[in-house]
Amino acid sequence: QVKLEESGGGLVQPGRSLRLSCAASGIIFSINAMGWYRQAPGKERELVASISSRGNTNYADSVKGRFTIYRGNTKNTVYLQMNSLKPEDTAVYYCNADIVSLSRATFNSWGQGTQVTVSS
């Protein structure tokens, strides 16, 4: 099917920056939107940022002005540049992609998640 693999998570001090990467692989027709979600302990998973195949972006209010989502030169990759990190950004971050299969069915594919911890 489709595999999404995230990387770039880790432990960082408040105010620092981190960049998350996600690469999609598999036999598919195309990828439409891609996005980053996060889930903190005891909380529901929430959308952080998304980007369409044409580059239109959306951000959660809590990260506007601090995070930037962008696609790679090849559209099978997506990045999340996180600046001015805060302790409340601590969560497991998941990559998500809106996949179009060879049969033209659409579905969401999820990565395994990468831990981001912001602490002094």
C-alpha cells in the first residue's frame, strides 16, 4: 500500500527550532494534500498544518507565525519547520497524506509518529 515515514523529532529547549520530515513511498496514483498532526498525552490528535498539492496551506491558530509546512521538490515529501518552540508543542507528531490509489480511490495514510519534546 503506502508507507509514510517521519523523522526529525527529538528533545529541544524552548525557543529553539526543529524540522520534521515525512517521505511517502509505495505504488500510488498521486498524493493530494499532506499534513502534520500531533497528539499530546491525554489529549486528542489535532491538525497542526496542512498543504495542498498546489501549495495552499492551513495552520492551527496555536502555531501560526511559528511553524511552516512545505512540500519537497518531489511531492512525495513534506516538511514542518518549527520555530520558537514552546513546551506546549510537546507531542507525538504524525504525518498524514491524502492518497489517490491506482484505482482512483482516495484515503488517508498515516506515519508511525515522531516524538517532539520541548523542555528546558
